[in-house]
Amino acid sequence: MKHKLFATFLLCAFGLALIPPVQADSPGKSAQTARKVKKATAGKDKATSAPTSQLALHPVPVYTDYSGLNANMRKINATYRNREFRAYKPINELSRQLKIASYSSFENPTGIAFETGDTISIMMEGSPRTKVEFIIRDFRDPGAETRHPLTSGQNTITAAHFGHGYVNYRDSDPDTAPPIRLKITGGRINGLFTHHDDAAVWKKLLANAKSDWLDIMGTRTQWVLDTAALRKSCPEKGPELVKLYDEQMTLEQQLLGWEWEGIHPGNHIMGRSNWNTGTYMHADGLGGSYVITATDGIVNVDEARRTGAWGTSHEFGHVNQTRPGMMWAGTTETTVNIFSQVVNYTFNPEEVRLEHENCPTLDGPWVRGGRFDAYVNSALVNRELWQFQRGPDDGNRQPGERCGDCFVILCPMWQLYLYNTVARGNELFYPRIFKNVRDTDESQWKTGEIRMKYLDRCCDAAQLNFSSFFLETGMLAVMNRYVNDYGSRWVTITEDMCAASLEHASQYPEPDTPVLFYITANNVGIYRDKLAITPSPDFTPTPSKEALPRFTVPADKWANAVAFEVYNAEGRLIRICLRGLNQKDNSSTDVFLPAGAADVMAVSWDGKRYLIYTTSKDKKVDAQPDACQGPGTSTVKKKAPESKKSSSKKKKKKSSRK
Ligand SMILES: [Zn+2]
């Protein structure tokens, strides 16, 4: 759909441009946290202490074997032209079964290129149960594709246009589908790089390739990539390139739970350079599409890993989005980024999109960590509904109109990953949710029902009652709104639906933290290790003289604070600043003081608050926790708030007062 593609690459362009550079290490940084987390996760939980992660219980099936293809480079003319091919699951069947979009339409690349008018002779041996086609495809703009049915025995084809050859052999049961062998004459060898090959093979193939693209086969990913970009930006690291994207896809597919459940099809997801420079990055019926001007960035292995490989994991993520249960109205550009965020966090925890991107806050300044800053202030201070919370990507939208910032919408979904998977070591949290989506017939469900089911699924997957978190973050609320997405819809959530959600969640115990909504990559280690705040009553913050005054709290002052809350003289929460806000590492946190700021509280992972700054002569900063009615404190009502515009929000705000 045109509209879909357009919006998709708009977002992707914005995303890549704003990823900031890597920052130097320093105490308390997220990299250390991540390393610790990995260790702790491995040894902590019975479920994760097994030699093999449950995420990888079942190996990915391998069909066509590429292991000997480039073993002897002097003989590739023979090996490429006389090969065995295996069947892969039909694309549509796979999409239906796994509730995803389309995996590769070009499994079984031959690595042979054909010119217009070439006579191609193909001898097919074997007895396939299904129709086999020889595809000649030109991936350049405007592109061309012809499909030629093959029969056992001799086949002769005249190439109608330039393109590479691919063997389309599909069978619902690839395990038992008979292999076929093709002996191909005609055309010229362009090369096919595989995950079995080393750098020497890579360099030879790059040197000899005549086409504008090179075919590449990983274990999970398949690529058609601009040869010029490969020569320029990846002249030597072919093996690392394949490994990078296989790792990326391992993270995505294991998050989906395919190998835990044992349903990985062995099909490849396809990424390709796109020669149409009127496009950017997007996902379409073939997989991930990346404009050739962006290919340099994709194939520069070190750069891609450093930036968290967001663009590719995002577009592949669109293919993997499991629908409709994990892709309902308003979340097309949100749930896709569960994948990107996990990939980004794993590749480079010091530069994570949600936590570390520089972007504007709701009150003006550009800060590092602006996405999360928008989320906590829209959700917890302004009490906006989830999916309508404002953020840097809102443009001129108003709260309640259309949809909120798609990255802000992602924040609580990411927080549930951080808490369950990183802090608690439950690696099956999201896999269980995806499995339940696959196992449930949601075809007749309305958007509101699907959205509410996500909340149930989170509680089921964690065996915890997250309703306080859902209430505080605006995820659980009565609503009747028009959601703008690719195809807009009304979303209705009634009081009865909210009551049913609360009832469902109540079968489980509460999480061990009442302030789950403050968890980020910058403080997840504090939640995991349950680190108490170390009071620093002697620390005297000095607000700056800027239009929006601020002071900076070093990490060793009020150590282990997960967030800072700013209240006015009436005790109303007016701003939240998460640990590490606007700092390159977790060495300190900027605390902003909007007009009327009177008290600042440091918040501990267990919900304790400490007064660290006050303009009141009647109050004193000391080492004792202070009474406070901030978000998540005891009086959270197990009743869904009304969402209807400001009047109900005001009511809710009052209930959150100090
Ligand atoms: Zn997108």
C-alpha cells in the first residue's frame, strides 16, 4: 500500500539520522549493567541456567546445503552449475501459520546471471511433488521478473531480460520433499556468498562480480546487495556482515519464540538494496527494502553494530510483526520496534534508541533521553492515555487526536521486557505472548479487545499482576477514540472490559516494585539487584539560571535513585526526570525545575522517596525517606480511570498528589 510505504520510510529516515555516536565508558553505565545482567541472567533463574537457552531449544532446520559451494574457487563454474536444491515452505502458508508478512520469494539463488536473449539449458533430476519454477529477476529499477516452470528432464529457456536465477521450489513439508538437482548451462557465474565462506572467498567474489548486486545467503537472512556499496564499505568483512544480520534475526526470531516452540520454518527473511532512489527504507511483500544510498550504512559492519542496526531490524521487524495480536490499530510503527529495541540494546547498550536519543522534551530543551522523558511526563504527570501520549514525533498533533508518538507508545512495552527478561531473567516473557497470539483465533476481535488482551497476556507470561502499572501508564482505561494508523479505526474500551482485565490480573501476585514505570536500560541493574538509595543529605543542588532551570545530581549522590520527581508547593507532581537524563552515561542526571517547582524527591526501586531539594523553610533534607503520594504509591485505585479529556485527567492528577 502506497500510504504504508510512505509513512514507513519517513519514520525510518528520522530514526537513523538521530542515532548519536558512542560515548566513552564511565561509572554506572549501561554497558556494565548489560554485562552484569547477562551473567546474572545465566546463573540466576532455573529456566535460564540450562546449557542451552530455552529460546533455542529446537534447531533451525537447514534445507539447501551451501557448504561446498565456494570450497574450491577454481571449480565454481562446475559447482554452481550442478547443484541440489531443497524445498521451502510456501510463503503464504508460512504467513498464515505464523501470522507474519512474507519471507523470501527468492530462496535457492543460483548465483548465475543471465543477459537478455541468453539460452539457458536446465536439466532437472528428481521427482518434486510440487511445481518448480526457474525465476529470472532483475532487482534494479524498474525491475523485471519472469518465471519458467521446470519439468523433470531437459528444459530450455530464453532469457527475456537481464537477471539472476532463483529456483522456486515450495512444499508444505520441506522435510519430506524430495531434493532436486539442476544442471544449468548458459549465463555467467556472478557469485553467491554464504555463511560458510571466509574473507578470501568474499574478496574473490567481490572482485569478479559483474552484476550490480551480489546474492548472499546467511542461516536466517538472505540478501541482494549493491555490489558497489559492498566494494566501498565492506571490502573485507563479508563473513562478519552475514554474521551480524544472522545475529539480528536470531534475536528477532527467538523473541517470537519460534525455536522455543519448535516451529522455525527454515525459510529466510530477505533484505535487498532498492535502486529506486525515490524510496527510503521500507518493508514490502518481498521483505526489507533499503534504498541503495543507504546500503553503505547497512554493509559497514562496525557502524551498523555500533548504531544498533535499527533500520534493518525495524524493516525486518515489520515482516515479523505477529498480527493482529501484536499489531493492532495504532501500533504498526510501535510493536515493530520491540524487535529493533531488543537488537539495539543487545548490540550496543550504551546507545539505545529510547533511552539515549537526543530529542526535544515536552517543555522545550533537546536532551539525551528525550523519548523516555516524554513518556513518563505524558503518562504519569499529564495522565495521557497510552497510544495518545505526546512525544517528539507528534508534530502538530494534540493529545487525543489521531495517535501519540510511536516511540513513546513503545516505552511501557519495552519496560515490561526490561523488567521481566533483563531484571527477572524470564526470557520467555515475549515468546509466550507471541505464542498466545499465534494460538488464538483473533480474526473476529475488535481493536479494543485485542489491546486489552495484550494486558492479559503480559500478566500470564510473567505470572504477575501488572494492573497498577497499566493504570499508572494509561494502558488500562475506559476509552472510545479514533486511532490513526495505516487504516484508521475506532477503539472502544468499556468499564466492563477494564473490570475483566483487573479481575484477570488479580489471580497473580504484584511485581516486587511499585515503580515499574521508571525502569529503563539506565537503571535496570538497580531493579535487578534491588539496590537501595544511599542518602546524601549534605548534597546541595544549585539550580541554573536558565529559562527552564535545572541542577545535576551526580550518580554518587543519592546513589541508586531510579528517577527524580519534581512537585509544586501544593504537592502536585509537575515533572519526572529519569536516571541518566541528558547525560552521556549514568554518571549524573539532569533534574529540570518547571515554574512552581518546590520539592524534588529521589525515588528508589522499591518506591521509597527521599526529599533531596526544597524551597520550603518548613522542610528538611535528611537521610530519612519521606511520605509522598507519587505515582505507584499505595493508593493506586484498582478501578480504571475515565479517559474523557481533561476533566477526568484532573481528577486523576489530584489522586496522585503528594
Ligand atoms: Zn516502519
